[in-house]
Amino acid sequence: MSARSSRSKSGRAKPGLVLLDGRPAGAGRVTLVGAGPGDPELLTLKALKALQRADVVVHDALVSEAVLDLAGPDARRIDVAKRKSRHSYAQGDIDLLLVALARQGLDVVRLKGGDPFVFGRGGEELEACRAAGVACEVIPGITAALAAAAGAGAPLTHRGAAQAVTFVTAHAAGGETPDLDFAALAHPGQTVVVYMGLSKAGEIARRLIAAGRAPSTPALVVENASLPGERRIVTDLAGLGAASAGLTGPALLIVGEAMALADVGDAASTPSIQLRQGFAS
């Protein structure tokens, strides 16, 4: 299949967009697929079927090669390489790309690390398809927090230690720090999972402590969750910044009393947790 740049009504090529020739225009579709945290065995059966039937796979940098290799042999791959503030494609261009490919009658899989609707901007792509009248289905995936917690043996909720879990991101539009409610996040008895927070780990820890979270609160940093190179560091809130220094891969920061159960793989004894008074029932 040959490729060409799409053009606007003015005749100018739209940067970054690639259309496939040789296919009649028709009613294609877009499927937003959660690729999971990286381990191909954590991909759902429905996601696998969508990959195997796809004409085109539009994927992010965080999708592992092992998952991409499950696509059909004739499927074209388009890497839109979004990671933090380094974008080879702007989000608006990705939206246009998905719509343009589907309007050529193609079966398009938009493959996103983790789950499309957990800090994956899947909602924006769904809206773009709906606005363009393009059929769009969403297949959920295992988000990285679930894989990180499972791998470390540290439950995100745990009777007597964590009766709530909150997912937040440390990366807002334009690279700014989002306006998080640190007073709410500082309440004990809950687990806080921070996505895309590696470079701001020290700041996040300081603000949580300033809001009242105990510096001794257990914390876990997981880099490359579910992948062969997964790395886990057990620390506390006060040491979160130092523990995160030097890590470069995709990582999660997990703070909460239940992280006392985390196992880094070389502990001499089984981790345990002391139940807080009043939480044991």
C-alpha cells in the first residue's frame, strides 16, 4: 500500500497525516484498544482479535514491541510516539489521522498503553470520531497501576489500611503541574497512585507532607511495570524524591499504608502491615 499526505481544502498538506491509497472510500471504523502495561500476556482476548484484524495500527511509544508483533502481518504500523511533552504528532493531528484512515474504509486500531480512558486521552479521540460520524469502539486494557501493584504484591485497597484508591497525573496540558487537591490526597487510609510523576516525585512528596500526610507513609516506585526490566523501590513518603532519582523508564509512584506489603523480590521475610485502629472491621 502506498502512502500520501492528506490535504486540506486549500490544497496544503496537513503535517504528519498519512493516508493509504488503493482502498475504496467507505465506512471504516476505529477501535481504541488498551494495550495493557507491556506484558503481551496481559492483553485481553478482545484486544488481540482487534489487532489481528486491523488494517492499520496507530500506536504510542509506550506500547511494547511484543504487543505490536501480535498484529496481522499485513497491518501497517504508524508510530505517533507520544511521551510526556515530546510529541511527534499533536493530539489534533492524531484525531484527524484516525478519522481520515477510517473514511478510506480501513479497520483502524488505535493502540494505547494501559487503558485508553486512564490518562490516555482516549476520550478526545472518541469525541473526534463521533463528531466525524466514524464508528468507534473502546476495548479496555489493564492500566499500569494494577500491574505494578500485582507484581509487588501490594494491594491498592486493603482492609484496615486502604479503603480508597485515587489515580492522579503529575502532567497537565502544556507540561504544567496539575492543580491537585493535596489536602484530600493527604488523608490517611487511602492509596494515591501518581502517573507521569517521576520528574516531580520530590515536589509531590513535599506537598503531600505539607498537607498533612505522614512522612513515614510507605511508598513504592515501580519502573517498567510487567516488563522484564521491571524495577521496584520501596521507600517512604519522605524518601520518595531520592528513591526516584536516576530512574528514566515509565514509572509509577504509589503512596499509602498498604504499600508496606510491597515485595521487591529480595526481602528476607514476608512483608506485613499493622492495621490502623478502627479500620479492622
